[in-house]
Amino acid sequence: MEMQSLNTKLKEKKLKIFHIPSDGDCLYKAIAHQLELKKNQVLSVDELRKNVSNYIRQNKDDFIPFMSHPDTCDMLTEAEFEQYCDKITETKVWGGQLEIRALSNSLKCPINVIQATGPECIEQGAEFDNPPLVITYHRHMYSLGEHYNSTCVIEAESA
């Protein structure tokens, strides 16, 4: 159901899913694919992760109100905040909404996230005057849970 709904929404935009491996780096690989496709810009997953970590650190006051300890739901301490940022660069920790915002701002590029349920498109970075990077969010694609894919234009079929 989720995939069918996403495919329908993408087809209306003349897009299709470009599959990204489910390995913890899916958000960063989807963004890397979009950057290469739309801006002819090549950035590695490691470079994107470092950008995100640095951006969140440099803009701590914009991010920390939305960050909480997973067990207690308390606001992160200074040490926990630093650990969070370290994990972004040192592990394959999954990226979510905060990381998408950091990617959009650090790249100065809008990012649109198409999803099957909820708001059809979550837009980050609308203030930037470039064509958006378009990725998809899958809540139930794999047994491990949430996942991001990239998109590409549906090629016109020759007659």
C-alpha cells in the first residue's frame, strides 16, 4: 500500500523511485544521488555526515530544543549533544528531520520529502532559490523500519 501510494504521487510529478540500500546511510546516499543528478555535485556520505554534524554544532540553539534523550525524553546535556553529533560522523546512525534541515541549510538547497501518509510533501529550505532535491520517505518499507530513497525523472517512452 505504501509503495503504491508513493508511486502514484511520484508519477504525477513525472518521477520514479531510485532505490537506495537500507544500511543506515540511506538519507545521505539519497541526498548524494540527488546532488549528483541535479547539481552535478559529488559529495560522499562521509562528507555529508560531516557537514550535518558541523552545522548542528554551529547552530546548536536552533536544534537542541528538538533533541531529547531517547529513554528519559529530557533535553540533551552538553555531553549528550556532543555524543549525538559525534555519532552522525562516526557511525551509520539513521538521519531524520533534524538532519534533513541541517543538510538543506548547509547545502543551501531545498529538500522535498515525499511520503505516502501524512502531508504529501515535507519541504525544507524553501528560502533557497534552487530546484529542490526530491527524496522519498518510507515508514514501512523494510522490517527494520524507516527508510529514504531518491527519485529520478521518468524517461519519455519512445513510440
